[in-house]
Amino acid sequence: MPQSLEAIIQNGSADALKLITDMLHYDPKKRPTASQCLTNYDFFKVKLPIPMSAPDFDQQKELQDLLDETDENERSLEQKMFQSKIRQEMLQKRGSMAAQ
């Protein structure tokens, strides 16, 4: 016996249940596309007011550049540490081979 989606997803909103129901159609021609889901379903509509002053694009770009630079510096440090470890291991192997 089929069960209603409301019984399975008890805390789901009406908007969520409508979206899920439509996305579960077996026939792909009846299923909404991702684009249709985003534009035609209230589940994806934000019900919060849009702030009047959006963050400045240049400030966001500067922040992203700073984060990227930090990531690059961290990767560079990790590479240097790894290379140093490899050098130490090679020197140890040379020392043990020379002792034999």
C-alpha cells in the first residue's frame, strides 16, 4: 500500500512536499528540471527582505584574494616541510649506507 509523503516526511513544509512529489515522478518528461525547480517552486523562494546595501564587490574581491593568498602560502609551507622531511630521510639513508 502506498503511503502519503506527509506520513513519511512529517516535518516537511507544504512547499517542500510539493517539490519532492513532483521530483519523484517516474516519467522524466513529467519531472521538473533543476532550473524549473529553482524558478517555479516556492520552496526555493527566499522569504527574507533583501538588504538595501549589498556588500561592495571590490571588498569581496579583496577578501577572496587575501584568502587565496593565505591558502597558497599554507600549501607552500606544507610543500617545504614535506621536501625537508624527504631530504632528512635521504640523508639518514646515506649515513646508514656509508656506515655499512
